[in-house]
Amino acid sequence: MNSFLDVKGVSKTFPGVKALDNVNLHINKREIHGLIGENGAGKSTIIKILAGVYKPDSGSISFLGNEIHNDTISHSLSRGISVIYQELCLVPYMKVYENIMLGFEPSKGLYSGAESRKRAAQVIEKLGLELPLDAEVRKLDIAVQQMVEIAKAFSRDSKLIIMDEPTSSLSLNEIEKLYKIIRNLKNEGVSILFVSHKLEEISEICDRCTIFRDGKTIISKEVGDLTRDQMVFAMVGRTINNYYTSTHTPKDKTLLEVKNLSKAGVINDVSFKLNEGEVLGMTGLIGAGRSETARMLFGLDTFDSGEILLEGKTVSFRNPHEAMQAGVVMVPENRKEQGLIPQMGVGYNMTIAVLKKFIKFIRVKSKIENDIIDKYMKSLGIKAYSPLQLVSNLSGGNQQKAIFGRWLATSPKVLILDEPTRGVDVGAKTEIYGIIDELAKSGVAILLISSELPEVINTSDRIVVMSKGAVVATLNDKDKFSQETIIKYCIEGAVVHE
């Protein structure tokens, strides 16, 4: 075995939480190693310890045969350990080549942009990438930005690159490109720690994987020796027989109707209906116009032409507050940037949309406030030691459920869910699917936007497929839903109504 990273007996405790409890992690040279576990299992903590963000309370870490103490991020980088986080760490107004070579500026003498560009070009050529060296990073798609991060890590002569949920914002085609790059890195002698919630990705790209649960190492095996069910059981500690729940029955009453909605260069002639108690799936490749349509429905963006009808009446929301007042709410795609108030507690995040229910002038009716918080923390199964716990310290699944709670407290008629399970582990996903089903049972009309086709197929009553800003297919027969059919419409863009 060509072991070059050994984490032995590492523990880390934060106030009220034991994040890591005597964990072990062993990675070989030229290996793609998967790390999986539920939200809160300790994956992010071990990443930050390896990156030099945190110091372990106990245990040892050996890298390239030497015991190391990554006291700072710079110490970790100097040893050859780089991290590509889910939230990318690029300088948006700098060019691609400047980002790749960031930190390599000479301490003495003149900086040469031409020389820096030349070195960046050599890096991306070695990786087999095609990147616009002179483009500003902020103008690039998220998938291209991800490749810039990889080139940046490789330019630092990294021996271990840690990728945290690297496919969360990528299309199927872009994921295949990423896999190719990862395999190229392996061939160059680099090892990869591939952290993901998607078990099919672990099976596809990884050589071995380690599974964490509740801050402990549960299992570490060759990927080929693990079935999906074994992975799930190791992650959650129980057998999940049914990932998806669909027991609701849609009503015939149309709650929301979108007619010929258009905005130049964004969407074109988008039309669909959403009934009471229905889950309408909306899918398509990245850039298809799904999120843009949702933003217009919620009053975040304007549209040039078309009509939105709510319960038969034309509406045009100038802002999300007007949408919320009418009973239309949205759980956004990026919960950390668009949904949460990270410096505030769980309870605050859940009640911010219904302050009028318990605040009058300067008087706060604490009992009403606490009843609201208690109701949704219990019904949604939110795991927090107190409503005052910072929402930023919750696992991804519990953060998402807190946002659900916020909008459920408003008693919505229409709930727009944009990538509701992104970055959420399999156990929390199952819980969220159950919540969606219960909401539909209660009569809430749900627009479920997702790039995960199994999710759309198994939770939706009907499916709208978008491509290049337009609706290209409306699938009404649940028995005929298939990934092959949806992908065909996404790529070919033919307008079909089945």
C-alpha cells in the first residue's frame, strides 16, 4: 500500500457538540477516496482540520510519512493539501489566470502579468482543460469556475486535493468533464478526497470510501465491495426501504397559472398550470431558465410579457413581500446566500416572515413566538439543542428544514422549491420528501425545481421540461416518466405535450 495520509484517533469538540469522536481516515497515493455521511457526521470538520482551519483536540495526522500539525491554512498549503469548497473561493473581478496564480506573486522584483499568464496556461494544458485565461471569473458559469479552482489547486503542486460536494451545481455533461479531470489528476500522482452526498457518484468515480456517522468512522472499504443499501445503512444506522413518499392526490382546482411568460434573453413563452395539492416537477439542464422562472413568480425578477394568475386573478408581484402576502413563497436554490440569516438563531430564522403574528408596536408576545417555533421544530424534526442555536451551526438538512418552517408558518397556497435537497444527505432527503408529500396532502400547490432526475420522477405528479428558456415538454402520465425521455427533451428541445 502506498499510504500517504493517515488520520488516527482524531477528535474535535465544539460548544455543545462533539463533531469528531476518535475518527480514522486512510488515503493511498494516486487514489480517489470517497468520504460520505449524513449532514453533521463530521465531514466538514475533518476537511477543515486537514486544511488548517481547525486544530484537533486529540489524535494524530501523518502525511507523506511525517506527523504534521497544520496550525494554519498556509502550513497546510505548503505541505501540498488543497481544498476546493462547495462555495468556491475565487476573486470574482480578477481574471482566470490571475486566480490560478494567486499567491505566486514575487516578493521581490516586478510582477509580470505575461509570465503569470504563461504559467497558468501550462497548468491548464497539463490538466487537459480549456479555460478563457483573460476572462473575469465573475462572468463565467459555475462549472467553469469549478475548473479554475481545480487548476488553482494543481498549480500549488498539491499532492492531496479535497473536493467538497464538487458536482452540486453541475449538469450531467459537466460532471462527466469533472470526472475526466479527476482521473487526469490521479494519473499525475495526485490523490483526491471526494466528499459527496450522492452515492452514485461515489460508486462511479472513487476507488475506496470511508463513511462517517455521528462523528465516528463506521466503515472504510473498496467501493466495489459496498452496495448502495450498505452505504445507506452505514450512513444513517437504519434501513431505508422507501426513499420517496407519494401518497397525496392532486385536486382538479388550478391555483397558479403561468401564461406566455417571457423576458428577453432569459425565458421565452413559458406556460404551465399548477393545481391544488399537486407536486409539479420542473427540470432541465443548467441555464434552461428554471430558477429564472421561479424568481419571476416570487417577485425577485421582472418579466417583459405574459401573465401570472393566482386563483384565477392576474397578479404581478413587485417584490417577495407581495408574493408572500398573496400566499406564494419560495425556498431558494442557495440557502446560505439567499435563504438563511447565518448570524441569527434557528428560531429567529423560522419566524422572520411572520413577525406580525407576535409583535405589535414594541410588544413581543413570546408565547405565540415560542409556539410557532416549537410547532415547526417538532413537525419538521429539526435537530438543534435550542431555538437560540446559530442556524449556521446546523447541518445542511436541518438548515433546509428551518427554511421550510419559515414559509410553512405563513400558511402558503403555493410553495416553490428550487433544488430543495441540494447538499443534503440521503436520510434528510427522505425526510424532506415526506414533508413535501404531507404539504401536498394539505392542499399546498408545490413547484419542485430540481436537476436530480430520480427526485423529479419519484416525487412529481406531472413534469415540465425546460430547455434554452422555453418549456419543451409537459409530461402528464406518471407511469411513463423516465430519465431517458427527460434527457432527450432537454437536449433536443422539441416541444411535446404528452
